[in-house]
Amino acid sequence: MKKLLAAVDGSEASMHALRKALEIGDKMGAEVTIAHVVPNAFIPAEIPFDAGRLAEESMRAGEVLLTQASAEVARPNLGRVCLRGSPAEAIAELAETGHYDLVVVGSKGRGAVSRMLVGSITDRIVHISKRPVLVVR
């Protein structure tokens, strides 16, 4: 294993997954990259709003989140990727195109009923990723 991808969203569950990815990476001598996905925002045409500015600000906030995550684990030089799109699909695609050996994601521990009603990005990544996925609880 040479490359690990840890998906972070600012939640404690994702930070726990990042710490586990770093632990695995340290033991295996693997490079760890952290990724965050800024979801596309839907703004109806009737609402007078600068969607371009919102997109830029959202990406800046994503970059800040990645910087804070790196600082929290005391690894300021971690590779970082901030993407835009559907979170599960973007992470799965990055894992494939970046040739990552393992994707590490957190789980908020929702039950089956809650997952059905709310949906789960982690669950979706597990189902669509062509790369192995480690779900950390």
C-alpha cells in the first residue's frame, strides 16, 4: 500500500478516520492525502444571487477545513484536495483516477432506518468505489 485517501467533512467521525489513515500510513510507509468535497449548491434562477461568488467562497471554506484538519493532526504538509460536486461520487472518482490503494472514511454510526431516510455519503462511497474502502467508527 503506497497511497491512502482520507475523506474529511469537518465532523469528528471524519477526523477519527483521518487519524486512522495516518496510523496505517505511518505503519506502511504510505502517503496520505486528505480530500474534502464542496457540494454543488442549487440556487433557483428567480433568486438574485451571485452564484460564482458563492462557489468561490465555498471552495475557500473547503480549503480552510483541509488546513484545519491538517493542523489538528499536526501534519501541516499533508497532501490536500478540495473538490466540487456530489461528495460520494467525487471521492470515488478521485480514488480511482488518483490510483489510491485505500479510501478511509468515517461513519457517524447511523442505523439502517436512518440511512434509508437521510442517506449516507459513506454508504454510497462503499457501494460505488472501485477502490477498497475502510469505514472507521
